[in-house]
Amino acid sequence: MKAAAIAWWAIVLSLLLFLLGPIFLVVFFSFGSNALIGFPMGPPTFAWYEKLMSDTGFHSAFETSAIVAVSTALFATAAGTAAALALDRITPRLARSITAAISLPVMLPPLVIAIGIVVLFVRGFSLGLGIPVVVLGHVLVTQPFVILIVLSRLRSFDWSSVDAARDLGASPLRAFRLVILPQIGSAVVGSALIAASISLDDFIIASFTLGGGNTISTFVWGKLRTTLDPSINAIATVLLVLSVVSAAVALRLTRYRG
């Protein structure tokens, strides 16, 4: 039994090392003074982060990513919350069918979504490539997450409190603002952070629809094609921290227990 337990833990630790090892190495090499990514990495240094902070290209890419992520979070959360409220008031069978249809973009390859967005908005509606088209694409793939998160919160929502507010003279908008939103607010904010995190990490849709300029993901791709130094690890570390923090806060707010 002891040998079996040791073998089991050896397998688990090997899997964890395989899954998390590359991430740890990215962070580890971002603090190395050697200009080449590898061992020996040299004395610890923040030089690559200083180089990154002085890079105007990174500043522009970060600003674009922030605009896209915030816009995506706002639009996806507003539309997704409204859709969840509507789905919660219809029959469960119909709600399941509609939810499955809405969730289709999540199950499709991002490449197919990117091509479809270009064909529809750029070719069909004659919209130029740029940030608005990127936001539309990101809303398409993040809105299902918002709907599912808010809808799961609404499953335990007591609608009698809304009926009581309406009986006391509250308008539908006032009832939503004073009764519904305070009770589902954590799920709404959490889903917004998840939408922003997904938008921040996206590469395929952004590369197809942005046109000029860069997001952080396309900026990293551009640097990988021209050079390979620890500044790329520094960018990846910054992106990793932003994604992990936003996801952790979102999971905390949505009371997710996996």
C-alpha cells in the first residue's frame, strides 16, 4: 500500500510539473540577466521589466487591450444579464434550447469564429477592421459565459421580492435597480471580469479583425517572430498576473466552488 501511495503521488507530481512547469519557467526567466532564454540565467534583475515599461509599442498594445477588454466586459455583461433575466422567466425546455444555441460560439474553433466575423461585419456590413470589430468578436465569444453565470445565480433567486416591489409601486427599472441587481450583483461583476480576462488573452480573433496596431497578444507574437529575449517572458508574466487576478476575483465574486 505504501509503494502504491508513493507511485500515485509520483504520478500526480509529474503531471503537475508537466502542466505548470512551463508557466513557472516563463516567470523565472523574466528575472534573469542573461539576454538568452536559458541556463545559466545570470543574477536576478528587473531590467527586462524596465525595458518593457520604456517600450512605446508595449504601451500602445496595452492601451488597446485595455480598451477592448473593458468594452467587451461592458457590452457582454449588459447583453448577457438581460438575456439571462429573459431566459429565467420562460419554460425550462425552451430556455435550454436557446442557451445551447447561444453557447455555440464557445464550442466552435476560434479560427472559424474569426473568419465568420470578418465575412459578416467586414465584407457583409462593410465595417473597417479595427477595435469596434474586435469588440464585437469578443462579445460574441464571452457573452455565453455571462449568460450561464448570471442564469445560475437566478436559479435560486426569489422573484416574490420583485413582485412585492412592483405591488408597492416600483417601476420595472426601479425594481431591477433596487431589488434584483443588489442580489445578483456579485455574479454580474464576476462574469464581467471573466469576459475581460478572456478578451485580454485572445489572439486569433484580434489578429484577424484588428487591422492596424496591436493588442498585447499580437504584440507578443510580433516580438516572437523577430527576437527572443526575456522581455517576452516579462510580457507573458504581466499578462499571466492580470489574467489570474481577474479570474480569481471573478470566481470569488460568483461564489464558484468548482
